[in-house]
Amino acid sequence: MDLIQEKFASVFSAYQVTTQPRPDGGILLTLRAADGKQTKRSISYGQLHNAEQLSWAISAIRRDLAEQASELPVISMLQSQQRFALPTYR
């Protein structure tokens, strides 16, 4: 495991991390959750070699993963909720 993959593996320890080199010097980062869901992100050479940009990229990936974890309920589940009349004021 190379240094870049080790870095991402430590940051995203709940995921199986794989990296593939890209022609521009960046990487394709793949995170596989225990349930088999995959998340792929392209990280540019500039992001990998600039600490601030790498931090931003990691934060964005964390945000995306958190958003995926709180998926919206299925419409049919929402439609089955009890309905009641709204209050009226006179």
C-alpha cells in the first residue's frame, strides 16, 4: 500500500480504500462500505500535493458520505403517514 492510499485509509477507516493512478498525476479514490456501496472520487495532482486543497477534498468527501447515509425516505412511505386537517382561524 502506498503512502497516499495509507493516508486515505486512515482518514476513512470505516471503508475499504483503493486508489488508482490517473494520467494527470492524480488518483481515482474508491471507498467501499461494509454493505457493498461504492463511492468514487477523482483527486487531482494539485489537490494531492497542497495540504489545504487536500483537506478541502477530504471534507467534501466526508460531507458527501454523510449525505448518502441520510438518504431520503421513499415517497410511498411518506404517503402512508396519517393526514389531518390543518387548523383554521377566524
